[in-house]
Amino acid sequence: MDPHTHTPKRSASAVEGMEEQGSTRKLKLDPAEDLWSEDEHRRLDEEILNTYGGFPESFESFPKAAIAFAPTLLSKIQEQIVKKATGFDSVLVENHTLNEMTVKAWRKGSFKEIRNCGKNLETQGLGHVAPGARDYRFFLSTRFYATVQSWRCNFKGTADETLFAILKNYLNWTQALDDAEGAPYANLVPIVNSSGTGKSRVVDQLGRKHCFVIPLCLRREGTNGYPPPDREVRDWLLRERSTEQDLNIAVAAFLRALFQTAEGRIATIWLKRRSDAEVHTIFSGYMNDGGNFTTPPAYRTKFYADVVNLATKVCSSILISVVRELIVHQIEDNTKKLINDGGQVPALETNENVRDIASSFLDQCGDAIAVLSFDEAHELGANPIMPSNSSPSIPSSGAFPSSNVPPISTPSNSPPSGSLGGSTGSEAPASPIRLNKSSSSETSRAPTHSRQGVTMFSQIRKGLRSVLKLKIMGLYLSTSGKYRLISPEPQHDPSSRLANEERVMFTPITELGINQLARPLNNPPTLKHVTTAEYISHLGRPIFGTRWDTGFPGLQNTLLDFARSKLAPRSADSTTNVLACLAARFAVEFRPRNERQEDLEHRLVENHMRYCAGADSRLRMVTIAPSEPLLAEAAFEYLHYFCHRDWVLETVAANLDTWGIHQGDRGEFVMSLIWMAARDAVVVEAFPNKVRNRRPWDPYLHSVVSIMDFMKQLLPAGYHQRLESMLPSVGDGTAEFQLAFADCRLWCNHFIQVQDYKVINTKFLCALLSNGIGVLCAPNQAGIDLLWIGLKGDVICEENLVLILGQSKNDKSYHTQPKGPILDAMNPVDLGICAANRSIPIIRIVFALASQKPGITLVTHPPRQSSRKGPKSEFASYDFWFAGVDPSTFRCVTAKEAGYYRDLLASSRLLYNPPFPVPSDLGNSDTAVKLKKETEDIAEARVNMRRAANSMMMALKPHFPDTWHDLLFEGKD
């Protein structure tokens, strides 16, 4: 039951009694029998806190808003009560005593007392929320209020200009290609991306700044979102219709009514304009300003009421026209025969009436482009109807309300004459749409058995073909998974032109901009500045920065909780949530191999904030995780405070192959997991148990870690003393590790994958540091696989950077013994990462992950073997060699987790896995032992042959014969 739409029936006397007593009535709020266990109470409390955007301290800074918000909380509690306490109707949201009690419960974080009072409240005859109060209650909810306010702040960035340029370019292509094969099917293009990227907002700005936009939101009831739905026109469009012809009539009527109503409104604006503002800007303001979270502006509501009224009249006119046409052709005047034999209706794609009224509408627009924007457009793909190859029949009454259907058996019902409605489009009678008898049905050009049914979307798309040569563009906004509902594969498309690839659809627009709201850096930039919650919230997609800009401390302090709810929603399964959080932190690259994996990738875009970087017209996507440190920190909190760490790794190991993500070639994915686990362990140890211990979130305090603490989480406790006194293994430095890296910190909570090794230089790394980024190097990067950037002091500049270089090896030929050539290849000067002779030393770490024997080497300076002075080193370095994955190797890895890490390594080591793995349950018989030994020997020989063929391994045996290997790599001084 939805407490905001359900209004229980009550007698007049009961209502009068409530009004008489009002909010001063004294309530008996004694607890009744407790119907819930303690665990159930905790679960229900968490549900309320998560639903309304934060923890109890949200309203500490504005108590008046807390009191006003109490009815919304009570409505949620009511939902919980009615599921357990039968007969309970509702709570009285106007009562101040109960409201204050609710606010106290909110701050306390427990609503147990109110739930237990529920039955007592019911026996006292309490009332229900008054009609119309739902908008007020929801508007006062700070989450919803913040969403509305984010639309009212100034638009920033250039996404609207890019969108406008794309639309103009697409229209030019339509004009240039005309009817050539491969030309656009219709001036209709999707805007596709994940939540919070600003799809609707950029279209709103398009109307305010560039062109005429007619916005239409089709959001269904029961789903939260903004802008609110245009209910009347949505319900009219989504009404179930039984035949393809019903859809055709409805679409033709809708498009004509829409254009004609808009023409009248714009003509009125021209007449009444009293400023230099563009007419499209004024119109956009009327259509978008003045509503709230649940209700559109009054102007927009009246606009679509007129559209629906006019469209209904046009539907009736079409039916009368069909009847008259049948009579002209001397078909028997018999209702049953008329319905069975059928009549001709206008073909949507050549409908002259739609084109004529659209041209008249464009005359009012001047030189501006007109855009029809369908928000939540996937709803138009509901209730498909299989296309018919037979002659069109008389439309059924499903095309319009039965009360408006004229009697078709009486020829005297001639169509009314005159124009369609004047400036409002609703007062004057409707004229009939002309018939196009020569047009054949497009759906008869290809077999129907392999195609999807026609839908309201497919027919609107066809209807827009009638205005293909005009400056009218349709936009439909959707997330990727839902986009599939309206854009099938070509062979399944209800349009034969698209199915036969005679025409194409425009490719989706995904370019909505990242970091459009980014705050300017200080000069010089400092670590303390870039690790403030305000600075970080304005990086990435705009949804977080606009919420911060509302100015409510409660919303600002719980922004991480909001980000977590968007990234890993409670309604999603936990396995997908884990993948979403990994994708936000570890530069996960999707390489789907089947439809199931493609659907998973689409689902992440739809429900888990995965960013769509590009897509073709059938939504074969390239998705990425852009650098969004706020979202990455939310992912960290979900994985560490809301999940058990070993369960997370178990889930990853069990699903890595089925998810369709790239696992890395050399174990770099596992290395990044271990590096980040060490950083996370520092944070969790400092702020254990509950995420509330990190509220309000101060990134500098709660997320920045010292390099010494990070290294101590990598190294087991027995190595800590040696670490502190460690000397450089390269260079002439004499400083011990703890002194060399005193006052050095790490700000890194996620990785990005760079595609060009040339960008790995200290100037570029300064920019990465400001975003809390660790680097997963390009596949062709020499010497290193991972790179973290630390900072000495507070000023972010090239001279203060601390470079931590990592190399991962997932081949069993690497053991506990450090290999000089590997470390020598990690030369930051030769690799162009930094200049020579830096004052701050670097840290080099090698993970020989596939080593069967665990071990750690803190590499020391090699003893000089000659009295001659060798060349001076261009840098100083502290080097570490970790072998194997084991608790004795890494402090941040437990024995259970080590097993999952090994499973992950095995899944990415395809080239060097034994060709035939030996079963683990062979037993201990002599035959089994002998067979196992024989198989392992053969497998090792086969793996060695593979290594010999791999040029990437030429620095190691057995790529070259031993003699050559000794000469090349084991030479003396």
C-alpha cells in the first residue's frame, strides 16, 4: 500500500471529530504489545534511515525542517505497521505530540517506540493524511527538496552546447542524405547514461539557451525521480490499445495536438513578451519552473491537459473520416461489416496533416530548432502488439475513451469543421486528418515472425518520419538497460526499413560531461584543499555537487550515504553490488562474451552508476568508471562496513569469469586489490566498527593515510622495525626509511587505467593526486604495472611527489629471490616519469604472486665488487620483493583471503596455467601418486615451451638457452 496515494474512507462524523480536536488532542502513546523482534526493529530502522537519506544527525542544524518532515517519516512507519498489525489504518500526521516524538526517534535512530504505539493509535480513532498533503510532505523531505533545488541552481559546463551542436549536425545529415540507402530513419536520438549524469538537466538547459524544447516525462507512479511525471498525457499515451491501427491513430492525433497546442502557446508568448528574453527561454521557464518533486508547474499541467483533450477529439475525427471513406466507396452501411472489412487510415510516415501543423508550429519558432524530449522513454515500449500484414481495420475503441467515440452506424455524424483549437488547442472543434490511400504499410515489407511487436514508441518514431525534412528533433532519455526495451537488435525491429538496414538510427548521445562543476584549485594547490568534502563532491557527475550546493548541513554530512545508496542500492542483489563497488574503485574493464554478460554491464549503467562512454545505435557500449573519488569512497564503505571482507573476495573469485571483466595478464588486478586493502586497513583501524564514526566525512582526516602506515599494513609486524631503519638499495642516500618518508601521505581510494604511457610523468601525476587516483598502467607500459602518488608536505607540486612503483608477476618462474633485471627496468628516469636527482627517494615494489613459497625481501644496497667507482645513480630507491600470497607475506591478507587471491590469480594466468590441472581428490594410492607426478612433470614442460615462445619473457629462462642467458643477464662488473 502506498500511504501517499491511499486515502481510507471515513464517515463525515469521524472527520468532523478530528477537525474539532485538531492537533491539540492528547494522545495515549503507551506502547502496545511488541510485534517485532529486536533484529526486525533494527532492520526496519535501517530501512527508514536509508530511505530518507542519512543518519539521525541529518536535521540537527534545522529543527523546523525536522518537524515538517515528521509526517513523511510517520507515513513510512505506517507502511511497516500495516504489514504486521492487521486492522491498523493510518497515523495522524497533524498531531504535534506525535511529530515531536518522531523527530526524537529520528535523532535517536530507532523507531521501535512508535511502531509499538501503532495499535493504541488505531483504537483512538486517529485520522489520515488530508488529500493534497502528500506534495507538501514530500516536498519537505530534504532528499526530494535537494533534488528540486539542484535544478534551480545555475547550470555550469558546456554539455548543453555539445548537445546542441550534435543535434544540428544530425539534422544536417538528414537533409544531405535525403532518401539514400543508409540515411537516418527519423530525427530521433537517445540520450543514454547512468543516474546522476544530468540527462534531464542538460535538456532543460538546451531549451533555456538554444532552442524550443517540449519536455514530457513518462515516469510511472511509485518510482521516485525528478522531474515529476506529466500524468495526464502519460496515462493517455500508455493506455493499452488492442491493434496496430489504434496506435497509429493515437500517435497521429498526439503529434498533431502537441504541435498545435505548442503553436498556440508560443504565439501567445510572442504577443505578451515584455523583455528581450528569447521566446524559447520564456517557454522553457513556463514548462519547468514552479513545480515541486511530485507535481509539475501549473502551466505545464494545463498545457498537457489541452494536448490530451485535443488529441482525443482528433482520434474521434479520424474514426469518422474512416467511416465516411468507406461509405464513399459504397461499402454496405452495416456496423459489423464495416468493422470486419476495414477502412484506410493515414500512414504515419507520410501524414500530411502532422507535417502541415508541424510546419505551422515551426513558423512560430523562427529560426530555432524544435525538440520533443521524452524522459523515461522506455515506458513507451510497454504492451507490444504484433504487427499485422492484412489490410488495416477500423480502429477499436481502445484508441480513445469510449465516452468520446461517435456512433459509427449513423452517417449523419459528419466531421466538425474549423480549426483545431486556436491558441489553447482545446476550445474549437477538430477537423479530420486527410487520408493517404496510396501509402502502404511499412510493416508488410518483411516477415513478422522474427520481429518485435509494434509499440507506442515504434509508432511515434514512425510518426516523426512525417517531419523528417523539418527542423524538429526527438530526444528520448533513458538508462541503458531500459533503452533495450525500445531499441531491439535490427533483425527484431518492427520497422522493415531498419530490419533490412535500409535506414539507420542515430547513435546515442552519451557525452554529458564529468567534472563540469569542479571547484577551482588554490594557487598553489594543497592536499588539505583537494581533500575537503566540498571539493570532492564537485568532482565527477553533477548529482553530488548540486546536492552539496543546497547548503543543508544534514545533506552535506550524509552525501557519502546517498552515494552509497545510488551505487549499491538495497533493492539490488549483493553480488551485483559488490561488482559495482569494485568497478568504481579498480578500473574494471568489461569484455562481455555473451548476452548475459552484456545485460550485466547494461544493468550496472542502469542501476549502479556505471558510466557509458559511448554506444552505437543498438547500444553496444563502451563503459568506464571515471574518476569519482566520492563514489569510490562510498564503494570502500560498502565493501568494508557493510560486507565481510572475506565474503567479498569469495564473491569476486566465484564470479570473475561469469562477469565478463578483464582479469589482467600479469596479476595486476590482484596486486591492486592488495595495495588498496593495505590502505583500507589503515582507515578501518583508525575508524572501526561503524560508518557513523566517519561522519561528517572529513577526507583529510578519514581517508588520507601516511606512507609509513600503508607500508606497515603491507608488511607483517615482524618486519616493521627493519622497515623503519631500512636504507636505500639504489643511490647514495643515507636516510632511514622512517626519516626519508616522514610527513609523507597518500590520498588514493581508486585506480584508473591510462591508455598511453607518455602521460606517466610528474606533471600529470600532480593532477591525478588531486583526485585521489592510483594508476593502472597501459598494457604497453615498460617496467611498471601500477603507480601510486604520495606527497611530502602539503603543497602539490612535482618536487614534492612521492612515487611508489609496482610490478606484478603471475608466473611461477619468479620466486622469493629478487631479480635484478626486473628492478633495473623500474627506472623512473629512463621511463620518463621524473627528472634525475630528485631530493625525494622513490619506492619500488615487486609482487611475485605466483611463487609457491612465500617470502619478503627488503632489498639492500649490493656490496661493491670493484674499487672502481661506477656511474652515479640518478635516483634513490627503497626496494621490496614480495613472493606469494600468504599472511606471512602481507599483513593485510588473512589465510582465508589468500586462498581467494590464489583463485583470482589462477583465472588470469591462462598462458602459464598447467594445460591439464590435476584433480585434488585423486587419493593416495600408488597409481594416483605416480599419475599425479607424471602429469605435473609434463605440465611443467609444456608451460616452459609456452614461455619460450613468448617474447615478453625473453629476460627470463627458458626463452634463451642458458649460455646466452648468462652472457646477457648475468655478466660481471
